Amino acid sequence: MSKVQIDTKANRDRLFDKMRTTLGGAVDAATRDQAVRKRLERHGRNLVPERSNLDAAGQLELFRVQAEAVSATVVDVDSHADVPEAITDYLRQHNLPARIKHGADKVLTALPWDKTPALARDHGPAHGDDAVSLSHAFAAVAETGTLILASGPDNPTSLNFLPENHIVVLDASTLGGSYEDAWDSLRKTYGEGTLPRAVNMISGPSRTADVEQTIQLGAHGPRRLHVIVVKG
């Protein structure tokens, strides 16, 4: 048995070496490792759709169109001071309880919650009985209307998936045209070679078409996704 395993590995290595030689690649492991490191260090950008090559106003409008196309709702406010009232308006419109759950994010905790005294707030990760969660997006991608959320105590990942209603505060200044822009921002914020435990990319509410090819919202996460864009 051992001889068969050794021969199999040797044959596989010879096959891969032949493929590398044919393709003009290095055969020795040290050279290959160095080539991989250099490629990773370059952070080469992939093909970026031309539609995302817009000014800030154009990217914001593209984000809105793309997000609404996948059943998210988007509203603008002028400053962070307007967010609590925007949340209250959304809850009222959908006949939802005046209670939200959010993490220790500094932007969220610093909001003027005294403007909405009837709105109750709980803190920490979400649980199954939480109806509405609130997160602060790290960034967003205009080309697909996608939110980028970094996990951590400030914005627990469970807030993104357990409640049926997810409200996300997005600073317009963090909106980029492409995914490459978002990854550049993550590397700049967290440091080279360091990332949060999870980076969630969210495009619209959860959905599936597994049953008779009929779209059902809320299959594996929130039934509603509401984005509050802070323009100021």
C-alpha cells in the first residue's frame, strides 16, 4: 500500500512538472513560492466593468439602482443626525416593533438617539427573537449594489443574518466603484496581511429559487434590507 501511494505521488509530481514546463513556469518550489508572493504583493486589479467608472454622484446613483434591482430599499439622509428618525420612519412604514439590535460601532452609538425616545435599543449579537438589526457598513460597491460588512464586536455578523429585517447605515464617502476599491480600503484600514475574521458581501435580502424556481425572500437571512445612505 505504501509503495502504491509513493508511486502515485511521484507520478502526480511528474505530471505537474511537465505542465509547468510546457506553460513556461518554474519547476522548483522556491521559485514558484517567490512568484506567488510577488503576485500577492502587487494586489493586481481584475477586469472592472466600465459602468462603475463614474464620479461620486454617479456611483451613488448606480449603487441605488443596483441595490433596488435585488429588492433592497435605499434612502438618503444629509447627516448622521438624521439616521435615528430615518430608522423610526422605516419601522413605522412596515409596522415593525420600535426596537432594534446593534453592536458597539462608534458611529452607531454616537447617533442622537434622544431624538427618538420611543425607539428601544438592545446591544450585542443578534438572537432568533430579534426582529430588526442595525449595522454600519464598512464600504459598498456601486457596480453591483453590494454592501461590505466587516465582522467584529462593533458589528457582529449575526446581525446580518438572524433578524428578518436588516437596516444598514452606509457613509457615502466609503462607496467605491468596484470590489477592488473595497479590498484596497480593507487593506488600508486593517493593515497589509490582516483582515477581520469575516467580510460579508450583501446584495439585497436573502433569497432562493430552490422551490419550483420561484423566488422566495428571507430563505437564509433577512426578508428585508434597508440602506440609509449618509451623504454628509
